[in-house]
Amino acid sequence: MIKGYKIEKLEAIAVFTERMKNFDENTIECTIHTFFRLSEKQRKVLNCDELKRFLLKSIPVKVAIQYNKNYAIWYDYKGQKLLKMLLSLKPDKIRIVTFTILDKSQLPRG
């Protein structure tokens, strides 16, 4: 794995949720790259609006900052899975780089 994508440090969930209060749906954007791993059917279930709702209304399970300065955020997803989002977080904007659905066993330790 390239070092840039590895976790540099964990961030307290409370710090992250407090930071998210500075954003709304208009300051969060998805890119073409956000959905490149998904089929057309999956894109209808997890669209940009749904991802924004996770960021603004859900409490993450874990928050990490990668060496490339992107954030990796894990959320409970439908009880048995995790939703992992990679974010480029700027003072006035969040860009959802990509996301994936994982098994709970894939949550990093620490």
C-alpha cells in the first residue's frame, strides 16, 4: 500500500462531529470519482445526497487522518456492515473522494 493512503493518526470522534457543524449540504460535494466503484443499481441506493446525510447526521465509528491528509471515516451501515468514506476536508468545503462498503472485521484497530 502506498504510504499516503495509510493512517497517520486517529482523530477523536467528538472533534470530527464538532467540525462537521461548520458544513451543510451546499458545502459538501461529490465528484465523478466518488462513484466509480459502483454499478448503476448501487448508485441509486447510495447517491450523493445519502452520503451527505451520513456526514451531517450520523456519528462515525472511527475517524482517521491519512498521510495524504485525506480523512477516512467509518460509519455503521445497516447493522452488519461499515460505510467507509474518504474525504478531502478544507476549511470551507468537503469533497467526498470515494467510499466503499466493508465488513465490520475490516475496521482498523486503535
